[in-house]
Amino acid sequence: MNQEYLSTYEVFVRSARGLDHKHVGSLHAENSQQALMYARDVYTRRSEGVSIWVVEAINITASQEEDVESFIEPMDEKKYRHASHYQLPDKIDNM
């Protein structure tokens, strides 16, 4: 296997009891099918997963930690997006 043709893939696994996929690690592979097989062998050895996603890392777009003030903090100004903004009816004790 030639290292220059390998891509980095991020691996997500959904457990038998889980509802969502969780990031479990990264690996290098020549293509997505190979990455899926590697992920199966490396991250689900004890049959803990029922579904695997592999995503080529180059296709992931992420916010940067240094952008938190301009990217995430403006959301705090929108109080209606937080459950604490709403008043519960008297009949409902807990939500």
C-alpha cells in the first residue's frame, strides 16, 4: 500500500443500545470501501456496533475554536432557543 494514496477517514459507530453514531477514531485507507472494512475490523471487534459510518476527513467542515465569539456566542442572545425561556403550565410539574 502506497502511503501517498491514503486518505484519512473519521469513523462513527452506533451501538446496539444507542440512537446516534459516536465518533470513535480515525484511520487511513485507499477508498471508502476499504475504510469501512478497516473500521469494522478495528472499531467493532466485540460486536458492539450495529452501524458504521466512515467520512473522508477532507469532506468535514468544522468551526474553529478561535471563532467561538463570532460563531457560537451570538446564539446566547436568542433566548427563545433555550427551554428556560418558556413558562410551563401549572399542570406540568416537570419536563
